[in-house]
Amino acid sequence: SNIDRRRITGPDRSTPPSFPSSQYSKRTREPAAIRPIFLHTGLVPAASGSAYLESPPLKLVVSVYGPRQQKPSTSSASGVLPSLSSSAYSEKGTLSVSLKFAPFATRVRKAPLKETEDREISLRVRAALAPAVLLERYPKSSIDVYIHVLESDQGQGDALVCAAITAASAALAHAGVEMRGLVVGCAAARVGGVTYLDPEGETGETVKGGVGVGCLPALGSLTGIWQWGELSVEEV
């Protein structure tokens, strides 16, 4: 036989790969419409509280551990926990938030422990959650929040922060942590004189700026706000 059995034969038919003309997706929603959200608690049995949130293409899992006794020289990847000696007494508890991307979460593989984006988002999520948590009810205790991003598309910065805030708040409530209310994250971008709610990176380089907030709907107050780009006071 003239057949080379050591060679891996390809398929009889093949289809050339298709590449998008732009790295940004095209928005199909109205400017004031938001994406559908699926939120479910109790996904991680070993945690004190947990929540899973899916808002295509975002998928993330949040686990909460605590309130539990603070450990000596406690530290976290987000850098929000101070070092305390075992004999120190704190009248208020501490809140730690750590966000990590799965290696397969984005189109370009994430290198573990080498992304500054993880720390930046962690600090932003903690800043929005801390005012809502009654830390004075948990002296010398720590509440640790771990956010694991399973899927995130390019240009999802604000959307990811808002989703993490919402899911983390639900996980804290599931853990029985006393709070002033549930914190909800929301963002908006300004493009060509039009305000788009829940931006997902589809606007690309034409976006002028944006604003993200963490809010307590039950109290009608804000727990955090951040702004980027060039926006006037009226636009903000």
C-alpha cells in the first residue's frame, strides 16, 4: 500500500475561519435598555454565602467567607486588609474583596497573578460595598469576598465592575451579613450625544466617557461613583 499511515489525514471538507471586522460587538439594544440578568444564590456549599451572576457575555461566581475572627498579619491580594496583631482589638470588622480572572475568561489568555486589572476592580467593588455593610456589628472580625470571573468579553470594564458589585451584594446577603440594603451596580456611556445604559464595549473608540455607580435602591443613596473620559457636569 502507498498510504502513509503515520500522517494525520485532514478532513475531506474544511471551512475557512471568519474574523470580525471590528473587535467591538454591535449593539442591538435600545440606548436605555439593559441586558438580561440571571442571578442565583447558594451555588458554593462550602462558603458562608455565594452567588452566580450571568449577563451575556459576563459570567462570574462570588463566594463570601465570614464573619470570622481576624487572623494575625492578615493580607489579601486586593490590599484592603490591615495587618493586626493577635492582641489588637478592632471595634469594626474589615471587608476584603479579591477578584480573579479564570485563564479562559477572555479571548486572550489571562496570566495569573500578573494583572493589575484584578486589583483595580477589587478596590472599586470594595469601595461600593463597604458603606452598605454594618461592619460595626462585627468587631475583630473579617468578611472576605472572593470573585471568580468565568467569562468576560473585551471592553467589559464598567459592566464587569457593576456585575461584580451586584453579585457580591447578593452573596453577602445570602451569608447573613447585616447590611443597610442590597447594593446594585450600573453604568452608562456617552457616545455621540446619546447616553447608553449598560455599555458592553460596542461603542469602541467613539465613546466620549462614562459613569458607573453603586447604589442602595432601598435608601435612594449612592455608595460609590467613578467617572472616566471627558464629560461635562451636565452630562454627568
